[in-house]
Amino acid sequence: MPTIGPIKRRDLIVYLRTLGFTGPHPGGRHETMQRGDFTFPIPNPHRGDISKEFLLRILKDAGISREEWEAL
């Protein structure tokens, strides 16, 4: 069960795939993940982990509740 906290980009992608998302797909400035008709950008690779605050924004944009995330 992933907690709401710093996370590696690679782990974020794995968890999003577990939730039914496909990708990452090439996009404009960012790669995207998709579930059904819904598409949203994911962060580009960088040195550090994705922060807790940024993870919460990503989950909100993706329409994933905290409960759904922690139930993985």
C-alpha cells in the first residue's frame, strides 16, 4: 500500500498502471497517462523524488482519491 509521501517517478507509473491507466505516452512537453477518455500529464524524469504536495496534485488531476491510492 503506497502512502501519501515522496515517491519515485517509476513507482508512480507502476501504481497508476495498477489503477487502470496506460502509458506513459509521448506528449508535448510531458508524457501522458490515460484511462478511458481521460488523459493527464505526468512529471518528467528528474533527479529527486516527487514530493508529497506534488503527488497530491497529480492524484487530484487524475481523479484518484486518497482512499483509492492507499488501498493499492
